[in-house]
Amino acid sequence: MHIYAIGDLHLSGEPASKPMEVFGEHWRNHKEKVAANWQNTVTAQDTVIVCGDISWAMTLEEAAQDLDWLAQLTGRKLLLRGNHDYWWSSLSKMQQRYGAHFEFLQNDCIMVEDIAVCGTRGWPFDDAAAQGEKLMAREAGRLRMSLQAAGDTPRKIAFLHYPPVYPGASAKELVDVLQEFGVTECYYGHLHGKSIRYAVQGPVDGITYRLISADGLAFCPYKIG
């Protein structure tokens, strides 16, 4: 059994060309690239964490074609919400419709054998507006709830959609929670194109960070362990 991660699939919805138009030519046929790499990498015994921005859809009904496509890929799939996942509705509705295919990481942790998978969406560190401060505090609280749910599990892996660290800066509220609970591995997405070169990847103050946005991984799930 292995754990893999990939974020920002940005499945097409309608129109199909939207990811390429937004992020660049290298996103052409990205859905086919993801499928081919996934099927050549992930086995039925493996787990994949999909770290947000899964579909451009606005409602769960509109996201059906993308979620049905993702459900057909191999392995156990854990989903985390991203900033573009407007289709992400109530947990009960999603579980009712897709509980046989996905597990949703929301204010809790999900065990993968003896590893606790924890996380939340996060928030941009530089949003200094009053509303931004409230949202950051909320996300820090959600991350705390997720890590608390892991109890005394020795290995806790954290997943965030927004980067918690940047060159010379960080979302302190989130990083403080990670350090409080002894997290040493954190994976995040959100960054695309030219932004990828500025992603913090490697150890910072005892935590190793890794960018797992789809184009940052050449559209191939990243093996964690």
C-alpha cells in the first residue's frame, strides 16, 4: 500500500478548454495526462489525496461528470476542498451521492492504516482585511480540529490547499498549529505556471513542505509513502 497526492485537477466541466485558457498551453489534454499517469502509478490498494480545486463546476449536480470520471480511477480517494470547489456542498449530500467512491476530509482526520491524514483548505497569508483575518482564524481552527481527531497517532500528515509558507513569509496561524501537533510533513497546492518556481519545497523549521498542484507534478500523482 502506498499513499499518493495530487491537487488542482481543475477538471474541465464546461467548456472543456477552460484550464488551458486560464493556466496555459501545457494544460492541453491535461485530463488524459492525469488519467494515464494515475492508472500507470496507482494500484487498487493505494490511497490518493486530491488536494482541492477538483472541478470548475458551481453545483454538485454540475460537478457530476467530473466526479464520476474521478471515481473511475484506481484506488481509495480522499478529497479536500479548494478555493474553486464551489460545488462542495453539505457533507451529508456529498456522502449520500458519492460516499461509495470518495471520503471527504472536512474537520476530521482519515486513517490510512497507521497514518493520520489531516487538513483543511487554508487561506492566503497576505489577506490583511478584517474578513480575511476571520477566515484565517476559521481555517486554523479547522486544522486544529483535524489534528485533534488524530489523537496520539505518531505520524500525522497535513494537507492544505493554499500554501502555508512562502519565500520569506508564512501563514503563521496555520504553521503554529502544525508545529503544536508535531506535524513534520505538509503538502499543498494552488500554485500554477510561473508561481511554481517560487513554491517552498523542503524543510522549514522542522516541517517538510511539498507542492502537489497537478502541473507542478507534470500531472502525475506524487508518492508520499
